Amino acid sequence: MDQWTHMQCDDNETQSLVKLAKKIKDKRYCRECMKMLPLDQIKPNSFFCHKHYKMVSSWNRAEADGVRPKCIADMHTFGQTTIQLSTKQIRDLMTPNQIQNYKKWCIVPVDPTHPLTVDNAVVVSSIHRMFLISHWRLGHSLIQYQHALTLKK
Ligand SMILES: [Zn+2]
């Protein structure tokens, strides 16, 4: 009788371990959803669900293709040597609509005498950016630049 009870207990434990392992095996974590999701909702070989994989990969393309190269070009124009903005910070600065139309938008410093950081960054249209750069090239004047920044383009 004792032995029987013991066996039952072991068996239950094994069963719950098997259940737990199965539960983990069938799920993966999405870094954007920030939760475990069923395996079929996860893009294979990635850290994202299908929806977020699409979003993140299109964003990565947008950043590499458009947003960051412009920031780097401006960094040289402003005589800076560094940009202190991560991919995620750039993404957080922009609205989903701006990300989708990333060619029409850029991120410029509020104060170009300091490196681009999350506290020294503003999203402007590409036309506004050209206007700002041309103002800056006229005399490297912070006052003129920041005045040009307040003018909606
Ligand atoms: Zn997700």
C-alpha cells in the first residue's frame, strides 16, 4: 500500500514535469510583446512574433537606409564626432507613420553644438532639415539655427 502511494506520487510529479516541459517547448518569448506566445505565432529563428518581426525588420531597414545615414552626415556638418542614439531610441522618437514614410523625416539636434542624444533630438521633415543645414552653413550660428528650428517647414 505504501509502495503504491509512493509510485502514484512519483507518477504525478513526472506528469506535471512533462506538462511543464511541453508548455515551455511550445512557447517562445516575443521581445516586443514582452510575453510568451505559442510557437506558431513566433517567426522561426527570431525573437519576435510574426507581427513584430515584420515591424522590427522594416524599421531596421528604414533606419539603416535612411534615418541614421542622415544623422551621420549632419554629425559631420555640425563638427560632432559621435551620435549617442540607439536604434531603439531613434525608433521611439518617431511615430509609426513617420517610420513608414522614413524618407520624408529626419532627426536633428536641438543644439548642434552638442552630440545627438535622446534629450537633444527632434524629428523634422526632410525639407526642414535642408533649411536648418543651410542656415547653419551660413554662419554656424546657434541662435539662427534654433530660430530656423521653430519655423514650421
Ligand atoms: Zn510580438
